[in-house]
Amino acid sequence: MNLHVNDENATGTSAMNRTTSADGSTPPVVPPPPARPPTSSLPIQPPAATHKPAQDAAEPNQTLSKVGFVVGGLVVLGLLIWWLASLIAGVNEQAANQPPAPVATETSQSPQPTRSQLPQDGVSALDYQLGDCFENFDPEATESRVVACTSGHSAQLVALYRYPESDSYPGIAALRQKGREICQDAGLTDAVANYVLMQRNAYPSDTSWEKGDRRVDCYVTADKGNIIMESLIP
């Protein structure tokens, strides 16, 4: 702080303050008391209040808030990962406990939807549908005439079995036995009592097997031609 005093009061050189002693000597000069205390040329200002302590106090709070936010996010992420892992484990366990689905090799005993337009001529043997009724049926023919089961017909496809594509040719004896089995298991209505009927099988040869034929069919046929006038399966 720069303080400068009044030079006149400090040195006492004013003529009014100069006196002489009795012996003619000049007495020591005693300066008069200053009229007022020395003053500075600039007003003394209190140091400006700073907010640094407040900032310093806020910074730890902000740091704690950030740390809490990060920790909370990690906790939520951990719970989410745990939930997903539990869900996947539950699905895998459920799938492991379920028995493997059986290979669909044998068709249902229920007839497929009725063909849209009947009669139909020249239907391929590979396209016969469960429940189809045939006029003048020839089991050795590669195609037949399919008619409505409420009209006169001589045969009906009442059961069929389809081997998996990956199977090798089982041989004639095994195919014949499979044909007997599906005919015995075929569910027929009480209308069979109205006719004299026979059961016939059709199964692939080794040549047709190589071409993709995997069907074993069971037909019910009338011994006197087109006399059946109804469907023989439910």
C-alpha cells in the first residue's frame, strides 16, 4: 500500500512554528502533531470475495453424482444381462426337456379337403389324396378318374404311409407288410357292412423309389364295380 504523508506537517518548516530560546540559541524543532492520520491515495477496498470455495465444495458433489450415476448404470446393465441369461437358459432347458418331435411319416386318417371340381380325369397316382374315390379303379394304372364319393365308384383311398426321404429302399417284403399294417389300422365307418369289399395295397418299386416315390397306399375296393355310393372313412 502506498502511503504518502503531508510534507508540511512532517518536516515542520513553517515560519509560525520557529521560536528562539533565552540564550539566543535556536531550540530544537518539535513538529506539531499531525492534523489527521496519514491517508492513502486510494481507498482501501476489502479483498473481493471469491466463490472458489463454493466451487471446490460443488466439485466433489458433482463427482459423487457422476460416480453414483455410473454405478447405477452398471447395476441396471448387470441386472439386464442376468435377466437375459436366465431367459435364454430357461428356453434352452425347456427345449431340452421336450421330447423330439416325431417324424411325420404317416398321414392322418381324416380325409383331405374335397377337391374343388369333380369328377377329374387323368389324376396321377402320386397325386391321390386320402379320401379320394375312384371310378373303374385299376390299381396297376398310373392315373385314375376321381369322382365324388356320393356317386357310384369302385374304390376309395382309406389310408397311406409315407417313408422319410432319407430312407433307403426297404424291399418288397417290408413294403407289403407296411401295407397290411396301415389297412388294419384304417378307421372305417359302419357303411362297409353295406358292400362286399376287399383291401388292396400299392407300394413303390425300387425304380419309382429312386424317383422319389415313398408312398404305401391302402384302398378299399368293391368286387362288383361302381356300386359304392358313400365315403367309407369318417
